[in-house]
Amino acid sequence: MKSVTTFNLQYAHRFYGFCGEAQYLHGHTGIMTIEVEDSINEGVNMVFPCNEIKKTAWSVLKNFDHALILRQDDPLLPAILAVYEKQGIRDGAPTNTMRGYAFKTDLAMAYPKCRLVVTKETMTVEGMIKITYDLLKDKLNISKITFVSGDNTATEDFTVTGTIDRCPRCGIELDECGICPKCGYFK
Ligand SMILES: [Zn+2]
Ligand SMILES: [Zn+2]
């Protein structure tokens, strides 16, 4: 069975070097759907609580929300950083509080202080799915990710192997000692 969560990401990007309108800076509300597959956890009669999937995913993906996403070789990158620097917002601003934690993977690097994500590849809907799976594959049993942005949609299925030990009372993952971090249930 699957538990499915959907949420929005608002971002600006462009396809650097692409022969089309998308080579110009523009923005979207992207809709991300993450499907998590496992056995039914009998205690709570669910695969995984959807708000917990969202919480786990959002902790990293909020880096992409109200953010600028540019490819590492895009000449806009140094230009924008120079403006942020000059304006004094390169290393944060008092109103920039909804920040994710900084991450660095082979595919992307987040700079939450200035709401920027630098990617290795062009951030198409396909690219976003690759980045997302890479960030979350060790935290969630992801069987499918779909990303819709404007007229573009991409979807990918992933093979889930194994099951996650979950609390029979609140449904969340037990820690390495078999204890529920939320209610203290001990396996
Ligand atoms: Zn676009
Ligand atoms: Zn619990």
C-alpha cells in the first residue's frame, strides 16, 4: 500500500543555454507528489502518516521554496550573488526565517541564507525528481515522485526494498534502538 503526500514549491529558475523561452529567468508554483510504499502498520492502520512524510520532505525541500535555482555554470549566478552581497542579504536577512538546512549532494547545493540552490544539471521537472529522490531516499521508502511545473510534468517509479520499523501508536519511524522518538514506545 502507499501513503501519498502533495505540496507546493514556489521558485524561480531558467534553462541556461536552452533554445526556447525558458532560457529567460521565470517562476513557477511546482506541485510535488511523493508516494511512500510499505506494509500497513497494523497499530495505526496506515503506511506512514502523510504529515510526517511532508515534514521529512519539507525539511530539505523548503530550500527550493521562494528560492532561486540556477545551474552551477550559469553566468547569472555570480551576478545575482554580487547584487545580494551589495544589498547586504547574501548572508541572510531578518525576515528570511523559513529556511531549510544547508545540504550538498552530487546534484545540488543549497544556500538557505540567500534562498539559492545551485544545481549540477538544468532544473527541469525531471532534474527536480532526481535531486529530490537523492535527498530523501534514505529517509523515506519512496516508490514514486511526480513533479508538475507549469505545462511540464515528469514522474518516476522507484523500487522499494525492505520495510521501515514504525511505531504502532503514532506511525512514525522507530529510532535505531527501536524507540519511538515521539511517544517513547519501545519495541
Ligand atoms: Zn520553468
Ligand atoms: Zn510513537
